[in-house]
Amino acid sequence: MKKIIFILFAFSVSVVFAQTDKEKVLETISKNNIEGHIYFLADDLLKGRETGTAENKIAAAYLANSFRRYGVKPNPKTGTYYQEFQLKKVIPPRKNTFSINGTEYKDNVAIQPTLTEFKGEAIFLGHGLESDYENANVDGKLVVVKAGSPTSKDARQAFGFKDEKIQLARKAGAKGLVEFIDTDDNIWGFIEHNFTGVRLEMVKENNSQDNDQGTDDFLYMWALDKGGIHTGKLEKSPKLTGALLVGAPRTELITTQNVIGVVEGTDPKLKNEYIIYSAHYDHVGVGTPDETGDNIYNGARDNAVGATTVLSMAENLAKYPTKRSALFILFTGEEKGLLGSNYYVEHPVLPLNQMVFCFNSDNAGYNNTALATIIGLDRTTASENIKNAVKEFGLKATDDPAPEQGLFDRSDNVHFAAKGIPAPTFSLGFSSFDGDVTKYYHRPGDHADSLDYEYLEKFFRAYVLAGRLIANDPVTPFWKKGDKYEEAGERLYNE
């Protein structure tokens, strides 16, 4: 009888003192820890963490040693916390010259540079879309067009027409293509920063063929046209003569690294399923100074905050593992074209069909501290777990308020989604893609001391609790019926 009473007492004590998932989150996630990570990663000494630089490697070492300190296991393929790989570094020519009918346009950017010296006939072709080529002879000529389309004129939308326009011009026999874009100084500065600086590309493996349908050696340029003044004159001119001089880019190979760690799950069966917790840790480096003379793009929001969500998750799960296992991936090269995640999905350290969810975190900024914005929130069956977790810390979970920005397809999650893995992105709260979002997005002012850490504490706790709820849920998460990636998921998990 005494033995039975003792067992009942012991059981009641264990129930009383068993911690809930929320209590486990509160124990490990604190404002001081958050500030420590972000202030280090966004420090001027790291010079914006540009991929391929020594400062990017310092950031990677900090992340790896944080994993080590928490007790997270290393990359199972290498025994280290790194996944190293090579990228092709493309160094653009220093200066281009471009003129039409003797008028020089100094504000130009060779977005796809190639050694070009051209002097001859040019032709203006509207927006350079398929209908503009009807009855037009462009063979051997320089094609000049307006950026974008009649209904899509901003820089991001205009860039989306790049491949189509190049292929049309090339197929018609043109020598090159120049798009005049009507935009403001701020956006033009951003364009210059991205395309006159060093570019990184994936290294093609096993003698694989180019996937760009032969556009590598075709010159593609943008020129600034405020108010459409230049194109207004050009489309009225009966004859155009163009002159171009663009140097060839130089190339070299560099080595960079993703940072990877693992925590094994506790359930004998569910531990064979993994939740990926991911974010990119690189940023855009040093560039055009702002009005204060600051030229370091520190990237506190983008994406020291995201990297810190993964560190927070790792610290919590190393102490309190969930039923499912955890794979932590911090990507390099996101700002250069999602390169680190692209490399990872083609060279996974564990089978992709064991990865049942990718909980990515990426940020531009925030303008609503009552929210956590989850890009793709309602596209997976984990949505209720995420909403409940966010609510626990006094925030509201909301889906993408700016679908026109195409944010789901602009972060590392998209490579996992394309393989079939449910992959939303957990982001700082914004109700529109403007205001304090665009104020700091890829700007030198994105400093650690400009963040609201009271809000961030709620945000980080919500992310970690959401991860725990998903990882402990007996039901495996998946795409909701009819989603764009549902079919890919069925293929992946039924192999």
C-alpha cells in the first residue's frame, strides 16, 4: 500500500513540475541573448557579411560556435558545422560607354556584361515584347526599349521580363539590348549597387550545360530615364545610331559555407522525420554611402534577426528536444541569388524525403509590432500551430500582405518548396511593404540599435514555440490541398 501511495505521489509531482512547451521557451529565450547575437552579427567590423568575404566567414564561425556551445551536433556529412562549396565570382568591367545619336547616357548598368564594342544602327522597339518585333528588322542592330511592360513598370517587375526580352532580341539577330528605366535616385542607386559590384554564380558541375538558353554572351544593359524623357525623344527619331563599349568581366572561384547542425528527436518513430529551421546570415556588404556617409550595409533586420531565430531554436531544442528531429541550416549567398539554399537542396546532408517541414526566417523590416507575418502561412497544415504559438505571446499571425512583391519566391524557402517540402517564412510584422520596411531594406541604416527588442523578444518566443508545436504534433505537416507545390510533395514523400 505504501508503495502504491509513493508511486502515485511521484507521478503527481512529475505532472506538477512537467514543463509545458511555452515554459521551455520562456526559459531559454531572453532579450539579452537576442541583443547579443544581433549586435555581433550586425557590427561594423563584419562589414555587411557579404558572401565570399573574410567577414562572412567570421559570421559563420560565430554561428558554428554558438551551435557547439549549445550542444548541437555538427553536419553529419563532414563532422564540422560547415558545408563548404565553391562559387564563381564575376567582377564587372569598371566603366561602360553608351550613346545614341551622339548623346551619351552615363547612368547605365551592364546587367549582363560581355565584351562588346558596337557602333552602328539602333532601333527603338517599344517595350521589346513579342508584339513589338512584328515587321521589325533588328538583325545586326542594337535594340533599345522601355523597361517592363505597359502595365508593369517598377524595377522588380521590369527585371522579371529580363530573360524573355533577351531571348526575343537574340533570336531576331540583335547585337545587344538596352532598356531605359524610369525610376528615382534611391532605386537607381540600389540597381547600381547590385549590378556594378561583384556578382556570384553557381559553379556548373559535371560539365552540365547552361540553362540560360545561350544568353551568356549577349549584352544586356539598363539606363536611367527619369520621367521617360529619353525614350520620349528616341521613339520620335526617324534614325538611330548607337555606340557601346563594355569591357569583359573577370572571373575567379571562391569558397563559402552554409552552417549546419542537428538535434535528434526523442520519439522512436517521429525522430526519423526532421523539421528544418533555416535562415540566411549573409548580407550585401559595403556599398553606396547614405546621406550620413555610412557605407556599411549592416543587415540587422536582414537577416541577423533571421539567423538569431535559428540560434534561439537551436539553444532551446538542444536543452529540450522535441519528438521530431531538427536540422538547422544557416545559408550563405541568399543576397546573391539564393545560392546557399540552391546548393543545399542539390547536396543535402540528410535525405530530403525525411525533411517534413522547412521553417524559414527572413526579413526586410517591420512596420507593425502587433504582428508576426508568415509568408505562406495558410498554405500548409501547420498554420494552426503557428497561429496558436504567435497568439501565446500577444501577437497576431498574418499571411503575406503584399503578394505583388512575390516574397514567397524570393527567399531560401522556395528551393525547398520546389522539392515538395512545406516551407513558409516567418517574418517580422508588416501590414504593407512600405514605411519602415523599405526605409531599412538594403540600406546602411539597418543597425542593431534601431530595433525594438521588446517586440523581438515576443517574436522570437513565438517562432520557437511554433517550431516546438509542429515538431511535437502527431500529425505530419503537409501542403494544403490544391497548393502549387502539393504535387511535388506527393512525389517526394511517396518515392
